[in-house]
Amino acid sequence: MKHRIARLTVFPLLALATGITTPAASRQPAAGAKLVGETDRDAADLAFFEHKVKLAKDLGATQIVITDGLPPAMWELDKSDPYPAWFFNHATLFKIFPPARIRPFVDAAYAQRVQRIVSQRCGMVAREGLKAVWAANEPAVLPEAFFSAYPEMRGPRIDHPERSRKAHFAPNVDNPEILAMYREATKSALALCPQIETFSWVTTDAGSGFDWTPSLYSGTNGNSDNRDRPIADRVAGFMTNIQQAGREAGHELRINISQIEPRQWMIPTWSPDLLENIVRKLPRGLAVEGREGPDGRRFDTGGRNYYGGEFYPVVGLVVPSFTPVVTPSDPAARVTIALGDPQSVEFNYRLLKFTRGLPMRSATERLVALRAFAASEVGEAQADNLIEVWTALTDTRRYLETLNFGGMLRFGHVLNRWVSRPMVPYPLELSEAEKADYKPFLFQAKGEDEAADLVDIQAMRMYEGWGAKLLFQRTVELATPRAQRALDLVQAIADAAPDAASRRQWSTTGKRIQALIYLLRSADDMVSYQAQLDRVRALAIKPESNPVLGVQSSWDRTEMLTLARREIDTMIALKQLLESSGEPILDMASSRDEETIMRLGPDLSRQLKHKIDIMNAHWRDYDRMLTRPNP
């Protein structure tokens, strides 16, 4: 059955209501009143965005990614299923510019709020004479209620079955009505933000995917009626549909779609042959994996020279790359400038401003340029120390790459809440009150046993077992001294700073590096503790009920208690560190309502005390597992 698709009137006259009529007089806000969904934080974020646009323009940017840092769709989160945490922060077209049939299934206030922000951001971009890039994941997940209402539009299942409790689906982009809705959403986006020139999309990850591609996490699947359609036709058809919508709206759109980079255990979204076939079917302006159709020439993405982020949830640690920099020879080349997290923006701006135009085509030239910048920041006497700080943190990052199945610190301390969950011998016996700070925020879709396992991170278990523990321990053993070296040098730079502002800047940097060291130590504790706990359980040694005089603490017992005590002491130190700083050290949500699986809460200091208190309350639990000493 065909359905007529109503046109969407774009903000500021956007109507997302579902049958509710509002008197005309009440639709007009009173003087000075805020529009629905607008907050003081939105205003502050917009001011900061405008500041970044001006900085980027000054650095030579030609385009700005306007979707970075948009408010996440909290309405998509599901307390009974962790998987939406992978897609609730993506700016997908149907979520923000919902066509008529999708509107009843999305949050209208959220869509209006984000449209308003996008409109204002695009105005800022336009005033600087720049173009806009829309970055997200497509074709993107839609609510199950939509597919229940329109079952013929259901496309591939796109969730990861070991990381979700519910099935999630993307739309069937072979369906002409879905394609028509994508055209409508595209035109709405362009009407709101005419500066959009490029769509940069990722697929097969975080709630997105094409029917019948081999890399879908649930296995190759999709709408049965279209199984025999070549994947190349499906992808090319989806992309040309969006391009045509742009042309109908008077815009020449550029689109690039990239797969999630496959790791060794993953199947690529497109094989080399498939990629070649897709590219041949694409007209100019459309690209897959940066290869523009129809001849496969390089697609000008503008790049995104992002500094930092490797040590998340630590913020504000800038580690410039020592890799040579080659400036594009084409004066018409697009340029994107990414300035990092909010705490890194000003430093990155000064770095890029200073080194812009300097020869950096070789490693030696790059080092000379960084050395000159270091001198401009801390003076000639401390410049070599700052270069050594960056070198030491680069080494730290390189060592941690060994553990990267997703950033180790992010996956461990955020997705698995190592930072706030207690290490105890019988975690399944903890009360709901004792688990309240961490259990709701575990990326864990399986049972209680898995949730209690410190190294079962979204069913990956990459640090499981004694051998993995030894490799993990060795990696941290190599990384930590390099981070400590960076901390010692930063403290020397702070001590030598000529004024109070510089001393505060480098003192804060030192606190961030110290936090990194504490998180590394805690990660080592967590993996080692779980390995020892698994080993002791496997031995199944019944503790003596009445140990004779002279019995000493066993190695197993001493090791577990030592790890637990070190974790307590580390958390005490981390708590004191966080409370000593007037600047952000870790990325934390602004309110408890905004704490998610992907972001720590604002009351982490309280949570650390709670963790410490819980661990101290359970010391005698070890007596039930291992023989008490009686020296």
C-alpha cells in the first residue's frame, strides 16, 4: 500500500505536533521567553561553537562539522537495554528532520530544539563564509514502534546480539517510500541550513547499516524481497537519492560513506571487488571510503586533524603528533580544523596558528616547528622539557594501543565503570544500594554473572585470563613510567612559570596527567583482581575453619587483599585530586540526569567515597574464600 508523504515545514515554523491544536495566541512566546527545549546551556554552547568557528576560520578552515556536540537524544535510551547508548548521540536525519510518518515515533521537543541549534550554528558558519559538514551514521536505526506501524519498511537488524537485549532495525533503503522520506528529510535539512555541502556518514556501526551486507553484527540479513538486489545498487541508489534531493532543493551535495574500520575478527562491509563495483556506479560528488565515483579518484574530505582524546575520560591533554605535515598543494582544497575537547581548544588553536606555514614535510622539520612553538609557550629554558612531555605522552599512548579494543580507559572506566565500582570477592552479594552508582551504567546486556565480572566489557572479555592479565600488566608497567616522566616535567614547567596564570595552566595539566596515572593503576588493579578471583574460584579450596597457630596468609589471599587495598588508596588519591581542581580533570555530565553509559556523572567524587566505603565494609568476606592467617 502506498502512502502519501506530507511535506515538512522547516523550522522556525516546524510543526511536529501529533494532532494537538494550539491556539494561535499561545504559540507566540512572551517577550524574553525561551522557546521549547532552549536552555542556558544551549546558549553557552552556541557561543562556544561560534568562538570555535572564528578560530577555525582564522586557521584556514573552509568547512565546519556542525553536528559535533549536538544534544544527545536522551529519549532513545532504554533502561532495559544498553545498546541505544551506541547511537543516541548521532545526528541522524530522521531523528532531527522527521518526515510526517516518522514524527509520531520521535521526540518532537528534541527535534525542535536541535533544529533550532543547527539553524543558529549554520548562521554562524554562513557569517564566516564557510561551508557545513553533516557527520553521522546512516542508514540509521528507527524506533520499533515505527516498524510495527509500517512493517514493509523494516530493513536490516543492526544491533550487536551480545551487546543488546532488544532487536534494533534500520529502514529498508530499497523501499521507494523510505527513499522518498530521506529526500524529504534532506530537503528539510538544507532549507534549515543551506550551508550544508557535505554529508559524511559511517555505516555498519552504532545503529546503522545496509540490508544484506555481510558485516552486520547480527549476521547478513535484511528485507527478504530485496535479497537478490546487488549491494552495489543498493548503496549507490541510496546515495544518488540524497544527491538528487539536494539538486531538487538547489544544492549540489557531496557525500562520503565509510564502513566502521574492521578489526581482525570482523567482516568488512565491502570487499575490494564490491567497493570497486559501488564506486563505478557512483556519479561525481559521491564516494565510498574516500573514493569518488565513477573513476575512484580521491574524495576531498578536508581532513580532521584532531589532537587528543586518547586518554578519555581525562580531558585537556594535548599531545601533538610528531608525524610530518604536508600542506595540500591545491589552493581550492577543503580544510576542516578540529580543535579537540573544550579544554584543549585554545592550546590547539595556538599550536596550529604558530606552526601554520612552517615547513613540516619531514620528521626533523616537524620537530623543529614543535620546538619553536614549545618555546613560545613556556620559554626557551623549558622548551625541551615540553617536547619531552609530548614525547613521553606519545609513548604512553603507543603502549596503550596494544590494549585498544576500543580505547581501554574509555571502555574500562566508563563503559564498565571501573572507576566507581568496588572490587569485592562476592560481587553478586552486593545490595542494590551498593550497586546503585555503577550497575545502571554498565554496558552489559547479559546476566548477573557477566555484569559482576570486572573484565566482561560488552561481551568482549578481551582482558580475561591469567595470560591476558600478564600482558595487560606489562603494558601498564611500560606506560605508567612514561606518564610519570611527563608529570615530573610538567611540574617543573609549572614551578618555572613566570606568572600565576601560567602556573595554573601547567598545574592543571599536571593534575590531568596524575589522573591518567591513577586510572592506569586502577585498570591494572581491576584486571589483576578478576584474574586472581577467577583463579581462586577455579581452585575451589575450602578455607580452614580453625587454622592452627602459625598459619600464614597464602599468596592468593595476600595478593587479593593487596590489590584491593591499592585500589582503595588510589581512589582516595583520585578523589582528593578531583576535589582540588577548579578546572575539569575528567569528562563528567553536567547533571545526574545526563549521566549515561557513555559519560561519567557529575558526582563522581561522592561515588568514589561510596566505592571506598563499600570495599572497606567487605574485608571479612575474604575469610569465607581463603584461610585466615593465625601467625
